[in-house]
Amino acid sequence: MKIGLVTPYVYPLPGGVNQHVRYLYENLRLRGHDVRIITSSHGLQRASQGDVLRVGKGFSMPANGSVGTVTLSPRYLSQVRDMLEREQFDLLHFHEPFVPFLSPIVLRMSRSVNIATFHAYGGFSPAYELGSKVMGSYAKRLHGRIAVSAAARHFIDRFFPGDYKVIPNGVDTARFARAVPIARWQDGTRNILFVGRFESRKGLLDLLKAYRILRKTGCPCRLLVVGGGPQEREARRYLLTRKMGGVEFLGRVSDDERDALFKTADVYVSPATGRESFGIVLLEAMAAGTPIVASDIHGYKGVIRRDRDGLLVPPRAPKELAAAIGRLIADDELRTRMAASGLERAREFSWERVTAKVDDYYGFVIRRLAAQNALPPGFRAEVPPTLRISSGQGAGQGRGLPGTGTAGPGLT
């Protein structure tokens, strides 16, 4: 089939949704599909670049305790119409289809099979509450709906009730297997790693408070902090006013260095306070063989098996966080056992397996539409045959192909 992956967040800027789209693109191509990524431009990016098609200009704005993107263009309708007419997609796969304005406009003008994946999770959302009242006609244009976790499904179903297939995020297990620890941090001091945006919902300040407790107890450890964001000045001021040492702010790093840092860490910590639908970073830590201490929140409990792959503690609880980190640092056997368990768990989320499940779901939706004589006029591919699954094998398992390198589509 010819498939368009629609992301409202400027691709390939960093972010969980864009990372999901990138790996889905690569692995759908390995499965024989012709795939494009539909996104917006940002800064001086060109209108189109290889398999990346850009429509409109993306602007950053606060969203769900983080930073999102709104895409604008004075010629949206004509640009989208021309692009869809030129590309002739059989299927469009929207990631967060109701984020304005790119996704809703493409969805409204689509004459293809429309699938959506919902990534977000949160509490009461005024934006989704309003959206549920004005986007009902758009939601009806969706032929299939995916949620990345039970938490994400529960969240979106409150505003747009329907049938949702839970298909999780994935992880590139091969690239973490290739990663090598960084020698400069291999000096006998235990390394605690944080990777994330410096904002309140990621819990960095709670981790700094926990680290201060560990230092007072004489724990021989170091904190490596990767990322950046609006709380950086506050975090640095916290350290300076308390004269705390042993914390290394590494800033934003390359993918290769991030992978090496996961391999370097003795414990990975994710003290998020909530509104996490899944926790891709947890999978990355497990794929690197690093035991985890994380907040006991809905989006994380579908990834980490409690006391098997890591320790879960209440959010916004620095004392409990410090105790869990200290327990892992002090217990070599526990760290080894959790690292092995997490590595095994991560393999269940390989992108080969996840993409096979997505591809199988495409086929399910298309066959259902064909049986109802309701395939849209833009669908020109053959209807996929019904899967025959052997006893004991889950749908989509065992059908993935080996992964490729790390270069994103069209970014040469």
C-alpha cells in the first residue's frame, strides 16, 4: 500500500511522537509498503525532503505540561488538496489527529482509509473537552483507532468514545545492544541517569531532592542529567544554594551518546509526576540493560513490571525515591536481576513486533471496510488477506524483519 504517516509535530524535531513515526516509517518500508511522512516546516527547512512532505509552518506552544506545535498556513486547503491529489495514498495514519491544524485538515480532505494513533494521557483536559464538541464529524472519518497504552485509551475514550486497539510504542533493541559505556564515567562511582525535558511534570527537582538525601547518607553515587528546558535555571540554583556536588548537567546529546549513557548508568530514574501515556524512555533503559526507579503512575505501569524490571515509588516523594535508588545502588544482585528482566521485557516491544501489529491492524480495518462495501474511493491497493496465526503465536509476532540503521527518512 501507499501510506502517509501524519504528524502534527514538526518532523524530525525530538519528541516521542516523532520518534514513533520515524521507526514506523522505517519498518513499514521493510514490510514492502511505500511510505511518506506528512508534517510541517520549521525555521529554514525545505518544503519537501525525500519522503518527508511539509505543509504549512509549525509554531511551538505550551501543551499538556510540555511544549507542542500548532501548524499554520494561509494556503492550507490548496496545499493539502494538491498534496493528496499528487500522492494518491491508500491509507493515512494520523498521530494525534485532532492537534490543530495540519492533522484535522488532512483528515477532512482525505479520500483514503484513515487510521489514528492516540499518544496522550492526562487528567481533565479543557482542550479535549472543547474538541469533543467541535471535532465529532472529524472523529467519524476515522476508520480505525489505536492507543499506545491502556492509559491513553482510557483518556481519549472519555472525549471520543469508540473502539480502540492498544498497540504500544516500540524500542530499537539493536541500537542499544550496540552501545558501549562511556569510559570517563566508569571510575567505580555508581551512576544515576536522568533523561528528559526540564519541566515540572518530568520531576527533575524531585530527583535533585532525592539525590541530596543520598549524598547526606554517604552514598557513593553521581547524577548524570541529560536534557534541557524551562526549569534548568531553577535546578542549577537548587544545587548552588545547597553546595551540592556530584551532579553533571550534560545538556542535549546526540542519539549515540544518549545510548552510551544508558549503558553507562547503574540506575535509570524517571520521577515523572503524571500525564505520561507510556514512557518510551523506560523501554530505552531496559533495552540497554539498566534497572529502573520510576514513579508509580498509570502510563508507566503498563511498561514496568513492579519489582521485576524496576522499582515503582509514589510521584512527588523524594524520600521514597531516594530510598529506592539507594536500595538498587547497594544491591548488586538486585540490579543484575532487574537488568536481565528488563532486557527480556524490552524485546517484547521491538519495533519489528510493534510494526507487525500495526500492519495487521491496517489489514483488519481494510478487510472490515471491504466486507461492508465501504472502502473509500482513494483506496486502490489489494485487500490484505486474512492472517493465519499458528497456535500459541500472537497476532503479528514472528513476522518482523530486521531493523535498519538510524538515519531518518529523506534526511541526507
